[in-house]
Amino acid sequence: MTSRILITGGCGFIGSNFVRFVLAERPDWEVVNLDKLTYAGRLENLKDVEHDPRYRFVRGDICDPEVVRAAMAGCQLAANFAAETHVDRSLLVAGHFIDTDIKGVLVLLEEARRVGLERFVQISTDEVYGSIGEGSFTEESVLNPRNPYAASKAGGDRLAFAFWATYKVPVVITRASNNYGPYQYPEKLIPLFVTNALRDEPLPLYGDGRNVRDWLHVLDHCRAVLHLLEYGVDGEVYNIAGGNERENISVTREVLRLLGKPESLIRPVADRVGHDRRYSLDAAKLRALGWGPQVPFERGLAETVRWYADNDAWWRPIKDHDGEFRRYYQEQYGGRLS
């Protein structure tokens, strides 16, 4: 039986990987991709599937009810990847995050309720829990977001749950650890440091570099979301953990080693405000449903570094000719690097 799924934010990093993954893994599914094409949403991310008859792209904003209604028409499933996602940017301009990550989720949920969607997956983040010194967060842990991005995602997360609790909209909420892999906009740690190192530019490492993140390959994240679309329990939250906790300095050094670049490129800079020290998730609940990560970090990082090295035609136009990226980079790192 053919299913039609609405994937929002499908031209972004995780969304584009998920569009490609669904088309490959579920040949009888149709995919509608709704994306506003903000700075991180790029049609180039899906050039290889744009002519697939099972795929349709719709340009529009999830905050626009008319656009959402047209895109969701005939869909049985939805996965909401559309979001403003970068903590650093949320420290500069928080309002955009509230609009997309909360108001946009409301519009999607209202339409899902109206059409009687069979399953709505809200993509949240481990950052809603805040920082943890020891142990790992479970799905029952208290939410304690500590930056505007995390707070906006917590708002959308709880709004989705409220639509289950109040209206029985069949919602599943995911909270994933840090993603990495191909097609990630070069503002996040791994793609920024890889592309800077390829050009022998300094790698601006915050503070002492000892902040800990758990790294999850984007394809493992895609496998988890598809698994939950099919086997998740309505109204439940599921942590998605890579099981690869690393200090930022360790990841940075490994990137340089893989590229054969000197550690002298590392440039310690003033830490960002409210920088969470450590994230860690317990994903036993999802593992009990039959999912587990398949990509070891060492292999995944090596493949990711190689992808950026082999695809400079993808990222060089962003860094060299995208005025928005250059303005952001100067505002975020110009003073720190000088």
C-alpha cells in the first residue's frame, strides 16, 4: 500500500538525507518536501532525486497555514525537520527560532489534526535537557533548555505532546544527539572545521575545547526516524543516541589528523555564553524497539571528512560567495579570531 509522507525542511542537512533515505528504503512511498529555502536549505542537496516521479518539492513556510494545507493534502505521515537549528545564531537573533520552532509546529499540528494524519514525528533535540555532569538523560528527565535554540525546540516538543494529550493527534517525539555527515551547512563544528582546515584557515575552538557531545551519524538518525514512523507508540518520546561521546578538542584533532593538517591551525577563542558542558542520552527505550546505531564514529567521521574534501563544489560557493554566511562568520568569529 502506497503511503505519502510530508517531510518539512527536506532541503536542509538532516531533512535532505531523510528524503533520500525514504525514497531508497520505501520504493512504494511518495515524498512531499516542504522547505522555505532559508540559508541552510538548498535544492542542490537533492539534485540526484529531483526527477524521481515519487518526489515533489513545495517551496513554502511551515508558518503559513495555506501552504501547509496544500502540502499535507493526501499525506498519511509527516516528519517535521523544519527548524532554525544553530545555537550560535539563536544567541544573535532569537525571534526567528520562536517563529519556526514553535509557531510553525503549531501550524503543522493543527493541519495534522484537521486531516487525521496517521503519524506525526516531531524532531526535537537532546539540547532540551540542558547540560549533565554525570550519567545520561532519559525520556523522563526534566527539560532545562539553556539557550534560545534549545528553548524554542522544547516549546515545539511540548506543543506536539499537548496535541496528543488533548486531541489524540498521533504524535511521536524524537530527541537526537549531535548529527554529522554529508550536506551539513558549514557553520556547525565538523563541517566548519573540515572546510577551514582544507583551506589552511584557523579552526575557532570555543573555550578549553573540553565540552562533550555525543555524535550520531545522520543515516543512523534517518533509520531511527523511519523506524519510529512505523513502530513508535503515539504520545511517546524517544531519545536517539549515537553512543559516541567525544570532547570537542578530540574531534578537532581527529579532523586534522585525517586531513594531514597541523594542530597549529587550532585557534582557542572566547567561549560562547551559556555553553552547555556535556550532553548524554540514554536510548534504551528506542533500542528496545529494535533500533541501534550502525555507523562507528571513526568510520563515519572519516567518510564525512572525505565527502567534504571531494565535494568542494558544494561548500566553496557558500563560504566564498554567500554574503549571508560571510556576514554571520564575521559577526560570530571576527572579533574572537582577531
